[in-house]
Amino acid sequence: MRNEGKAYVSFSGGQDSTVLADMAARVCQASNYELRLVFCNTGLEHPEIVKFAPKFVEWIKTQYPELDVVLEIIRPKMSFKDVVEQHGYPVIGKDISSCVKYCRQGSQWAINNFEGLDRHGNVHTYKQGMYPQWKFLVDAPFKISDACCYELKEKPFEQYEKETGRLPILGLMAYESKRRKNAYLRGGCNSFDNDRPMSTPMGYWLKQDVLWYLKRFEIPYSEAYGEIQEEWTNYKRKENKPTGKLKTTGSERTGCQFCLFAIQQDGEPNRFQRLRVDYPKLHDYCMREENGLGIKKVLDYLGYPSE
Ligand code: SF4
């Protein structure tokens, strides 16, 4: 094993990292290494996810009794409120937020992106489909930036790696975004020569693989997801039959509760409308300007309902 076995599993309590932790447990038990799970508590996690993390560790201990399992909890130095005040809101996606920030600073590549052009000013088909629709965000009366994930997630892990000398094993999957796909195509599953060496053994997995693994090996997962069930066709005049795919009956989104990334994919009720029903006080904190996060003004500007 690389780095004399000094590694850790980045464990978020979500389904992907739950699978990763189980796979790592099998390898660690067979190789006589301890299993170190590191959970970054940003304060934004779904409450069910926070409850699940220690329960899962207890389950791992019963399944792999000879394995030495350690759960470490780390925290970012900044809160989400600090991030939105100092850097800006994470809106739509990392690339869009970054582009808004740099466009406002006058970077030509970012200005070109919002015109659907490449760096040289030539029409770029992919950029045309992605950026111009969000150009109006450049004029938004609030700050926008992609700094949130770095401040709240990446930085605490980088700090942890620096202090402990451990290298990360991450549950990132290429299908999740273009950025991840490109990173996977560049580095593969084990990018040990990077500035930040890491292993991403699930890089080529799809969501269905995760669900099948959980079902096949009867691995517990957070209640936030509901149940894993087989998906059935449901065409009115045709016979109802299994599609061969799995689905979850609960939330598909268990990431940071106040995040505005991918809000455009929510439909209604969106994540904030659901938050209002499930956690009204939290919703109020999110929306209000004074002593709150001021998310209502962002949703209003984007044209999505806040309640
Ligand atoms: S997922 Fe969203 S809220 Fe969570 S750290 Fe990243 S940008 Fe911030």
C-alpha cells in the first residue's frame, strides 16, 4: 500500500461514501490496516446524515470485528454565513459561480464564456449551451463565488492531510459533473502524482452501481434516502414491469442543506420549499436578511420560489 498505509476515507454519510467505507473496510481487514473515516462537519449537513455517521461506524465494527475503526470529525474554520458574506453565494454550479466572480473582475475568458465564446473569441458550441443563459447573474445585487466548497470542505481536509500525513480515498464519480469527468480522465483512479495525491476508486461508477452495492451487500444507509426499491415501468396501456434499475424513495439530495448549486434542477417543491415544511425555523433563518443567510433575495433574483 502507498504512503505506508497512511490513508483515510473521506466519509460524508451519503450513500457513495458509505459504499466506499465498506469497500475500504474489506481491504483494511484483509491487509491488517486500521480504517480511518474522516467526517467534515460543515454545519450544513442533513440532520439524518449527521445521525447516521456514528451509527454506521458501529455497524462496521460489528461486521468487521477484527478491524480497528476510527471516526474523526473535522470542522471548517468558516461558517456558511462567513463564506456568503466574505466571498459570495454558491449559485447554479461551481463553473458558473466562478465565471460570475471573474467576469465581475473583468477577466476576458469569463466575459467570453457568457457570450458562448472560447478564449480566442470563437463561437464554442458547448459554452453556448452552458453559459449565456446565466449571464444575468453578473448583474445580481449580491456576491457570487465558487469559494464555498473550498472553504467548507476542501480546506479542512487539506489541513488534516498536512497535519497527519494521510492521503485521501474519495468517493468521487466521473459521471457527476464535467469537472469530475475531466479530472478522472486526466488522473484515473489513483492520481498519486498530483499536487494533492489521492485515490478515487469509484471514479468509473454510476449511481446505479452504488444502489446495487448497498442492496446486494445489505449495507445500511441514511434514512434520508428512504428505501432502495426496484423501478417499474408505468405506461398506462402497457404491462407494468421492472426496468432493471433501482431508485430511492426518499431524498435524492442529502448534501449541504442551504446550497444553491443545481437549484435549477429541483422542480417544485424545491429544496427550500421542502425545508420550510420539514424545518420551518431553519427555513426562516435561511431566508431572512437580518441575522440570517439572505437566501430569499437570491431565489427571487433567480426566479425560483422560496416558500
Ligand atoms: S456543496 Fe454547496 S453549500 Fe456545500 S460546501 Fe459546496 S458550495 Fe458550499
